[in-house]
Amino acid sequence: MEARTPDLSRLDTRRRKIYYRATHRGTHETDVLIGGFVAPRLEAMTDVQLDALEAVMDLPDADLADWLSGRRPVPAEVNTPMMREIMADATDPERLAAIRGGK
């Protein structure tokens, strides 16, 4: 899925805050991985999905970077459906090629 900036003027306050948090994580790596996952999906996410996303984003940035990059396995207690969706996106070969190619 192509990363894109959602039309922030069309988003409610919660979604704008989530978008900001997803793209300003603290490290460039997680900004790209989490923000790239969130950007194309945010407008269509349900409240339940937003809750699950916020729970993932509440996890420590260093841990997320390690899990999403494959440096460490995701612990069972945080291996939620949302985490698995983010992981699948972070490890998608097309997405990785686009990130490496600067697209």
C-alpha cells in the first residue's frame, strides 16, 4: 500500500492526533514504518481499529523498532491482530523496496 498523507482537513481530532503520533515517534525508522502503515488507512479505520492502533502506539518506540525490523520477536502479550497487520506491512517486499528507493 502506498504511503500518502491523508487529507488532514477531513479528519476528526482523534485521527489527526493519531496521524501526528504515527509520524513523530521519536526515531526515523518507526516514523516511516508506523506512519507509512497509518497514512493510507487512517480515514477508513473504525473506532475499534483506532483503539487497537493507539494501544500499539503506546508501546515503547525502541521495542516497536526492534519488533518491526525483525531484530527481536514480538512478545505474545503484544502480538495482537493490529500488531500483526503493522508487521505484515513493515515486512512487505514492495513497501521495503519503496522505502529503500526513497519513493
